[in-house]
Amino acid sequence: MADDAAIVNLLSRLIEFDTTSCNSNLNLIDFTQSYLQQRGIKSELAFDETRQKANLFATISGPENVPGIVLSGHTDVVPVTDQDWTKAPFNTTIEDNKLYGRGSTDMKGFIAVCLALTEDIQQADLKQPIHFAFSYDEEVGCLGVRTLLEELKHREVIPAACIVGEPTLMQTIRAHKGKISQRCHVHGHACHSSRIDEGLNAVEYAAQIITYLHELSLRIEQDGPFDEEFTPAYTSVHTGPVQGGSVLNIVPEYCTFDFEFRNIPEHDGNKLLQEVKDYAEKSLLPRMKKKNLKAAIRFEELSEIPAFSSATDLPLTQLCLSLSPYDKAGKISFGTEAGLFQNLGMQAIVCGPGNIDQAHKPDEYIEISQLQSCRQFLTQTIHNATQSII
Ligand SMILES: [Zn+2]
């Protein structure tokens, strides 16, 4: 039986690997692979093209030809740079039943509980296999897991269900918003600002697209569609960093800005994006070209995370709800890998230890009691897999 000390030990080891998304995660993967190997479990790695990062997939135990349950977590963490930490981010500090360290909540805590339960899973007489799937590059747009899913897709037996252990305070989450992140590049023509008649001001035209996005945002806020279980209850549209121009007396030649849609599942984010592209390309660009034929507008995809929505009557949702202290499955506004697993035809749910409010912050921590709740939840999930099949 996995105990709290084993979980805390494993979590401390995992936190010591600085797996900020810009770094390699291979040291953590090596550690995990040998941990499983010592228990006789083979893991499969799916690398990125640089071979500096890898996903790990392992079948812990259970019959081979039955679709199993995946316990899924990401190994990468967000940067600590420019954050005011009072504790060492890559060393564990325990104070007042809280365990501090980067990734404690998001989401090495869940991975530590999974690993600590390895022997329990091996000893259980499972009717349905249990797998671990640990990915890279989740924090930069759920990029890593796609390589793993591409491989899973071609298997004879695709897993039936996936529990994504992102921090939800162990509440069962059955839906989250999608996210489309884009960068827009606006090309104009530079000249001395005393002769604006010869130039084309890229900043001013970019500003028009930004205004269009803002009006779109206000329209959605007013007219919906709405889903009151989300906060906010509608698709959000937001412009982030804007860059353009060098000095005031030169008409800016180039401007770039990033924007995103976070769409509720019933709202098609790609349709919204198309609307913005149509405005830029069919309405704005012809006006720009009239002034200067070099004018151009280009949209670049930064990332896209599909929205996720799972019916309440699915066996996995029902199981997780029955094991949860909450009487209702919730919905969250942040994106996870759940939608990508669901796109493979699997049932999915988000449920994990820790509070998202502590994620990505300086002095990130997890309450030890959350790790205990997660252990109980997964122990019961394992027990359920000895009784019936999802
Ligand atoms: Zn996360």
C-alpha cells in the first residue's frame, strides 16, 4: 500500500528536475523509466524531433486485449524567472502541511501519486489495464502529447478512458474551454514621418484588427452563446503583446500582435478566427493595397487546444463522481489535454490534486491532504478496475 511518505519522496524527486518547458525533460523521464523498470514495467518513449523531450507511456498491469484506463499528467512546468519566490523552486520545502516547489500542484503531485501506486496496481487483479501517460510541452499549447496520441491511434486496442490529473481539488471536471492562439503579422511601408503620403503605417492597420477583435469580444459578451457553468460564461477574446515601430519619425513598416479565443465547447473558435481573417483580408487589405502594393497581413497559429465536453452519463464520469466528495461534475476555463484524448474516441475527465489558484505562481504549493485525497481516489479507481470495465 502506497503511503504518504512515499508520495512526498517521489514528488520531491520530481520537483528537483527543472523541467521548465524550454528545457529537456529527459532526466525526469529517465528517472521515471528506471523506477518502473525496477518493478518489471517496460515504458515506451515518444520523442520530439530534437530528441531532447519525450512522452512516456507504460502499461502497468492488466489484460492486454482490453481497452484500459490512462492516468495522464504533464511533466513540464512554467518558468520561475521574474517571479518572487521566497523558497527554492526546485527543492521541496514542507511547512504547515503544505509542500512547496515548482510543479507541486501543476502537476507533478498527480504523477507522484500515480508512481507511488505502481505496486498496488501490479498487485490488483485487474479486469481492465491501467496505463500511465506522462507528456512534455503541455504548458506551451499541449504540444507534446500529440506525438503520443498519434502512436496510440494506430494501436489495435485504443484505451477506453483517460483521467487527466490537472489540479481541480479532486473535483470531477467534465468540460473545459478550447483555446486558439494566433500571431498576426501586418506589413506596411516605411518612410519619414514628414511624408506619410509615401508610407503605409503597419501599426495603424494592426490597430484596426485589434479594434475588430475587441468589438467581437463585446458582441459575444452581450449576445453569447452562454454556458453559465463557465466563468466567464462565454467565449473570451483577448489581445496580448503588440510590437511595432522603432522611432516616432519613421512610419512603422511592420507590426505584430498576439491574440486568443477561449471558446466554450458549443462555440466554434475556428469560425470566429475565420471571421477575423475575412475582415483583415477582404476588407482591410484591399484598402491597404490601394496605398501600397507591398501591404500584407499574415496569420500564424501559435497553438490550438480543442474544447472538451463529456456527457454526465458516461461510465467514466459516473465512476469519478461516485468517488468524489462533490455531488456534481464541474466545468473549468483553463485548457488541458483532455480534449485531445477525447478526439481519439476515449472517455475523458479532468480530476487531480491541488488548486489551480496555486499553479504558475511564486511559492507554488500543494496541501499534503490533497495528495492523500488523490491517493484514495486512485486506489478506488484501481479497485473498480478489478470489479468492472469502463
Ligand atoms: Zn497543468
